Amino acid sequence: MRPRLLELDLGDEEAWEIGLTCGGTVEVLVEPLALDHPDDVATRLYDRARTHAARGGRGVLLTRLDGGPGAKRLVLDDGTVEGSLGDAGIDERFSDDARDAMARTASRVVVRDDARVFVEVIAPPALLLVVGGSHVAMPLTTMARALGYRTAVVDARPQFATRERFADVDDLRIGIPSEVVREYPLVPSTALVLVAHDYKYDIPVLKIALATDVGYIGMLGSSRRGTTILRLLAEDGVSETALERVHVPIGLDLGARSAPEIALAILAEIQAAKGSGSGQPLSAKARIRT
């Protein structure tokens, strides 16, 4: 049996039952996997992609829908390429589609000449890494979990990094933040938030983060405090381009005052950055279009 792409028409109630916001047409890839045969091409490539994603990496699986079983190719962001769509020429024609999908994180069907291929993105869950077990960190991690983030809180102060304060956080670590954050994947799908409000934590962590491809960096504090920290980093050799990646003061302007309100403003900015959104009201955008 070869892979098949099924098209399903869903009404609103059916869509709601599986977690979608409204009805419509969805496409679902169905293919057999020989889980008891690790040498099976599809099984092997899926396992390889899943292991890579668990380490923070990204990958794309190309499955030829008009080919025979095993017409599958894996492309990872570390340069690894394994498998084939059945022809070297076809493999080459879909190389750009694999790289494009990896950047956009969107799976889709692509047709090139006489080949129809499902381009499937496999990526790690987005990580929210919070430095500082403050009152803001508590609602921030709770809200982030509702959006599907894996959450982690790091603090050197045992009285703040407790399970009583962070009952539902995925990973709670006590240690020197600049050492502990190195153990997490600082990749484009990770958002790093500094809410300890402490120079001895913020500056070392920022130096590490700004040398990586971490997707979002935000720091709690006033404009004055942020300017001072960025100036100190510049004096230590961090480039102006790198410093522009730091969001300080952190969050969108929601008129926030309480810790939950500040957490909401932070998460709203993270989502806007992740989805390349403007952060402006959708009603204002609609008026602009009309």
C-alpha cells in the first residue's frame, strides 16, 4: 500500500470535536508503517526525524504520493539528507521546497512536473524558557502551556523556583542561569524571557543568547534599565545588530499593571513575533484594507 492523501470535508461541529476553530476542508496523509521492522524506510526516516526534533532540530519529510512504497526523502537542518523520491532529478527539483517548508514550518502538497509530493515539516514543540521565578513568570508559563509551549523556568534562588509556585511548568531548574540555559535548545522555535530583574543574571544570559539563533529574546525592565544593560553589552563587544534583537521593555502595550496582565502582554508579543504579526488590532487592519 502506498501513501495516500485523503481530503475530508468537516462541518463546524466535527471541526470543534478535533480542536479546529471552524469547518472546512482538511487533507490527511495516511501511510503504512512497519513499526516492528526498523529497516522499513518510512519507519526509519520518521524515527530519525523525531530523534532530531527532540534535540531541538528541524526536518522535512518528502513523501511521493504517485510513487511506490519507500519513495521518501528526509532533509534535516544540520545538512543531513537521506532517502530518495525515486529519481535523482526529482530529488533535486524538490530541494528548494524542503528548505522553504523548513523555514515556514508549514506542511503542504507540492506538484513539480510529473511528481506529486507531500512536504511534511517535523519540528520540536516551541519552548518558552524563563529566567527568574518571579510573580510574572507564574502566569506566563501557565498561559504558554495553553498555547502548546513546552515551558521551563530557571532560577538560582531555591525559594522562588518551587513546585508550589510552578505546579504545572514542564521543567523547573535551580542553578546559575548562564550555565543552565546552555542545556536548552536556543533555536528559532524557542522564546527566552528574562524576568529576574537582576544584572548578574541578565547580562551573562543575554551574551549567550545573542550568539545563537533563539527566536525571541525579551527582558523585563524600564527603558532606562534596558538602555544601561544594552550599553554594557555593547562595551563588551556585542554588535548593534545583535542588540536590536532584545525586546526591552518587554511585551505589547496593553496597559498592563498586574502580574497576569504583564504576562499576557509578554506572550502577545512572543506570538506576534512568532507569526510575523504587526501587533495592531485586526479591526484597524480591516479598515486599512477597505
